[in-house]
Amino acid sequence: MGSVLSISLSCDAIVSRCWDSVFEREPYVRKLQENLQALSTSLQELKSLKNDVQREVELAERQPRLRRLERVNNWILSVEALETEMNEVIESHSTQEIEKLCCGGYCPKNYRSSYKYGKKVARKLVEVEALKSKGVFEEVVAESLPTTLVDVRPSEPTVGMELIFNQVWRHIEDEQVGMIGLYGMGGVGKTTLLTQIHNNFNRARNDFNLVIWIVVSKGHKIEVVQDKIGEKIGLLSGVWKRKEQHEKAEDIFRILNTKKFVLLMDDLWEPVELTKVGVPAPDSRNKFKIVFTTRSEEVCGHMDAQKKIKVGCLTWDKHAEIVAKECGGLPLALITVGRVMACKKTPQEWKHAVQVLRRLASGFSGMGDKVFPLLKFSYDNLPSQKVRSCFLYCALFPEDFVILKDDLVYFWMCEDILDEYGNVEEAKNESYHIIGTLLASCLLEDEGDSVKMHDVIRDMALWLACDLGKEGESILVDTGAYHAPNVAKWKNVKRVSLMGSSIKSLDETPRSPNLLTLFLRGTFLERIVNDFFDFMPTLRVLDLSQNVFITQLPTRVANLVSLQHLNLSYTGIKWLPVELAACARLKYLNLEHTLLLDYVPPNVLSNFPLLKVLRILDCGSSNQVFFYNEKTMIDELQGLKHLDVLSLTVGDTSCFLNLDSHHILVTCTLTLCLNGEDYVNPSSYFDLSDVAMANMKYLDTLQIKHMVDVYFTWITSLENPDCFLGLQFIVVVNCTNLKNLEWLVFAPNLIRLHVYRCCKMTRILGLNTTKTTPFAKLTVLCLSRLPHLWRICENPLPVPFLKKILIYGCPVLTRLPLNSSSAQTSNLIIEGEEKWWNSLEWEDQAAQNAFLPCFRPV
């Protein structure tokens, strides 16, 4: 009987559960048709609401300096994304699911299918209603931070090109001319000329309200050109980038048609179909302007240029003149060869140079028959094979790519290109010496903290690399690929660069026994097959940065036993695989701005005993990942005895004190971000005295964000007067109670200072009681949205290096720390609101007159 009773109870329980399940699911099935109708109606109302909001935004954005609020833009994008999902939910399945229903919905032909679909419909109805409720905005736009008409681009002077510059500018001012084409051979100075034209929009009076600069380059794609223009006019979002080409064209046309714009396009190799891009055709009525550069007069014809202007080589009037003639008057070649010859003193050396130039000029065809031998002349005169290898390395980057000098340092030190070095500083010194050699040889162009390779020089470098490939130094570069190269092409190469390509997945497994370098930065990569890295035993450098769609690493990354450099910055990585610990030779690991990273397995980082550079600035929730674990990662990092460079973010004083207790980590910190993390309602406080007292002798960048207040005890400066001696870059943002930055007197080497949205700040510096001269090396000062700021400092300051001052949203700041003696600084630009500028008080009329030409209204 006991057994029977047990069975009976079990059956009852089963029946009860089944009934409960059916009872819970029944409304989804029974109300399916009703919910579908409600969803369709609600979705139509949401679309109408979105259209109304979008129309209001577009009308408002026609006003100068008004831009849509981020929350409004995010709401529009959310509605568009939901609309796409709804097409599948309603249009694709609704009819067939309704047909399955019978008996008023109580007895569907496929109950499970109807239940699942009904549940989805009900949930989507809730989502639509929620979005509708959020779509009511009191304001949809706000005044954006001011900018000049153009950001001045660095450029060489247009020596010998004044006449052609004036000619182009006259055509720009001529309302009857809309399209201007500048053509000439590579290296002749077309880009320099276009840059000067671009920069002149800040200097010359004009009535344009939008100037766009884009580089088109060889083998351009319509979508890439659209994305570059979209970025300039505020359209480049994740959802917008996924739109169809014709949809992007409509958006671009709609915005540009409301502006008086100038479009400057550099380096056209073939015509650009402007209609497909979405650019309105210029005419005398709309007064739009398009100016482009190309190497081909034929391109000018295909582009319907109303004015075609040839940018010719410079004319030339004993040995030096003959060398100049052999260069054909090509400015790039003249500069390149001229600098090589600068130290040649004897006639024999000059005669030999002429012989070399003449002999090599007949040995090549196509591009190689004139230009490349001239450029190779400088390459061959580089002081060592190591320098030549570093030059060829720069050709791995895409055309017109701006390469950070420090990136080259970290690549080269992990490629074993450099001499033996004890620490990163020694590697940096040697790398900068090599970069300086290449700059002096005009094989690289200086961009401040970066370098760039002229496209003709890059073509020559790739030509050389292919020739050297016969000797085992082959490379594979395809920066415009839509699909991964065939695996057969990977077999014998040593370096592969697919940077900036449109590859979405790597699904095959290449066998690359000799591969040293793999660049996959800035692609559309979403998936890497798990065994992709199985046959790359010699790979040293792997750059996966700027791939936002990559959320995880293949676990078989463990097979990269020779890996020394791994860059995962700006990716969507959510966790690091524990298998990564097998890459024990790692010297460089970059996890900066991996905002989704929330888990680093214990004992992975400590398994990299040779690690020299660790960059974890804005790495996920840095406090949780690195400070608040049971056994914190910070404790683990203390065991990295060779660590030289550390960048990181801390959220409060307790986290910093934890860091400060680890001497090795403190002494190698170069970049520190104090981030309160709550952007809307800052609640954290920070005692900067702790930073001052810490032995952060190499700290050069300090960011302070989203804090209530930052304290500093002056007694600290007496104990450690050199506390901020190394600081060069400081950013202070959204510190609600912060009233001054008086501690900056202890940062005499400061180069850049940016202070934004500190609503109670009244002054930057107070009376200087130290022996140092504040701001003596300052080059850039930006102060924005500081409504109570009334003084920067009490006394005028000598500012010999100052290049730019930007003041915006500081209505009670009535005096700048400048006098007539300060005006000795050259090339200073002061940007601000015209009303503010006119109300400034000056020490005397001489000071006002001295700085009047420096002002640029914004």
C-alpha cells in the first residue's frame, strides 16, 4: 500500500505542475491575436513619435552650434534598432501563427510554437510601450562646445607655391566655380597645398559654416568615404554604420544640403561618385565647394572639375644643380636627397651621387623607373640594416595612417629589432634615435608625438619589401580587404597587416611557421576560429585593438608560445581566457578602454614574468577587477619584477592607498586616472596628498574625473617639493565642488592643461609662494564651462611655449595672465566667445594691441 500511495502522490504532483504550466502559458496563446494588434498599433505610434522627434532635432540643428542631446540620439537609435527586430516578429511570422489558432485561441495546432511566439509578442509590446514613455523630451538639442571653422593641420610652408595658392583661393571665392581639381605627380606638394588651403579658412574672412577634410586614397570604397564624411557631421554611430549605402547617402545629402560647405578630398586615384556618397553637386546657386588632389589629369575630367590646376615641380636654375636636375624638381625627392647630401663636402662625393642617381634611374619600369630610385637613394644611405628594417616596418600601416611614436617603441622592442636593452626607457631612447634618423632622411613625416609615411614613400617601401621577400623577408599587406587572404598566402610570410580592413571573420587556419607580426587593428572582425593560432609558433606581435565586436579570445591563443606583444585595447573583450597564461614570454599587454572587461582569472597576469608594459587605463570596472577581488590583482602584479610602464584607473582613496602599498607598481606608473565613475552624480572625494607623497617619479599624465572634490595638504609640498615634477598632461573634468588647482605650482613641467565642467571653480592658481615658475612650459590651456572662474592666476606669467588658449563658458573671467612682455611667444591662438573677448580687461593698451591678432572667435 505504501508503494501505491507514493505513486499516486507523484502523479498528482505531476498533474498539478502540468496544470500550473498550462495555466501560466494560456494567456500568451489566447491573447496572441489581441497582443499582435496592440503591438502593431503601438509600434506605429512609436514610429510617429520618432519621426516627430527626429524632425524637431533636424530643424534645431540647422542653427549654429546646436547639436542633439546624447540621450535623444540614443533613444532614436534604440527605436530604429527595435523597428528592425519588429519586422521579423510581426511581418515574418504573424500570419502563420494566427492560422495555427483555433477554438478562440484555446486549442492551437502547435501549442508550443504558439506559446513561444505569444510570449515574444507580449515582451516586445512591453518594450515598445517603455520606449514610447521615454520619448517625451523637454529639450532635444543643446549648444555644443565651440570649435573654430577648422582644426589647423600641421603643414610645411608652401615654399615656391604662393602663386598657385593664391590662384586656388581666388577660385574658392568665385561663386561661379564649384569644383576644383589639383593634379600633379606624387611628392610634388599637392597635400601640402591643400593643407594650407584648409588652414586658411581660419585666417581669411569667409561665410562657409562647414569645412570637411577627408583622405580618399587608392582603391577607395563608397562606404568608407561615407563613414569619413559621416564622422565629420555627427552621423557615425554603430547603427548608422550598419545602414545600407543608399540610406547613408540620403542622410549625408539631407545634412549637407542645409550647410554652406567646403569638401576637401586628398589623394584621389580614381573618380569618386559623389551622388552615391550623398554629396550635393556644387553650383552657383548653392555655392558649395569641392577641392580635391590627384595624380591624374584624367580624374579631374571624370570629376567634372570646372578648374583643373597642375601642381608642377619646382624649377631649378655646378654639382648641386645637376643633382637637383636628376630629381626632376620633385620637392619630396629634392628634400630627401638634399638632406642626405648635406654632409657631403668633396666634389667626388657629389659626382658619385650623380652617378648613382643616373645609373639606377634606368633600371626600373613604371613607378620604379624614376621616383623609387631617387627615394631608395635615401634608404640605401641609412646608417644600418636595423634602421632600414624599422623603416620598412612602417609600411605595414595603412596609407595616410598616423603612427604613434610610442607604439613603434613597443612593437620594435618585442620584435627583437633593437639592441639589448635593460628597460623600456633604454628601448625608447634607441627607438626615438631611429625615428629621428628616418625623419631627418625625409622618409617619415613628423606629427608631434606621431609620424606618418608619405604615400609615395610607402609605395617605395612596399616595393622594396617585396624585392627583399626573395631573401626571406616577405610581408603580406592588404589594408582594404573584405575577406581574409587565402591561407596559402600565409605560408612563407614573416609579417601580415590587415589593419583597417572590412574582414568580419577568420574562419580558416593558416600554417605560418615563420610569422612574426600580425596586425588586425581597426577591422570589423567579429569572430576568430578557435584553432586560428595553432600553427604560428614564432608569432611575437599580435595587435587586435579597436575591434569593438570581438568579445572573446580563442582559448587556443595558448599556442602562441613566442608571443611578446598583445594589444586588446578598445575591444569588446569581456574576460580573459585562463589559457592566456601559457604566453609566458609576454612583454607588453594593453587592455586600455576595454569597458566591458569584468573578469581576469587569478594567476594569469602573474604568469608573465617578463612583462615590461601593462596598460589598464579605463579597463572595465577597474576597482572591481583589480582592487576588490578576494586576492586582488594589484597584489598579483607586485610580483612582476620587470614591469617598467603601468597605466591604470583608481576610483577612490582606499584603492589608491592599496596601490601605494606596492612600491614596484607606484614607481612604474606613467598614467593615472582618478575616476569617480558616477558621471551624473559624482560622490567620491580624493586626497591628492596621497599621490604627492607617493614615489611616482615617472608619472607624466594625471586625469581627475567625476569627483566631488580633490584635497591637497600644503605640508605635503614641504616634505616632497618635487611631488609633481614629472607631470606634463593634466585633465580635470566634472569635479563639482573643486574650487582651485593651486597644487599646480608644483608641476613646473606641465605642457597641457584641460579643465571642464567644474561648476564651483573660482581660480586655477593662487599667489605663488614657491621658487618655481608655474606654466613656464605650457603649450595648451583649455578652460570650458567654469561659470564662477574669475582668475587663472594673480600675476602675468611668462609663457614662451604657449600655442593655444581656449576659453568657453567662463563669463566672469575678465583677465588673462598676459601682458605685453608675454606677447613674445610666437604663433599663439586665443579662442573664445566674441562677447567675452570684448569685455576682457588688460594691463595696458600695449598688451591689448599685442594680443588682438591672436584672437579667433568661436
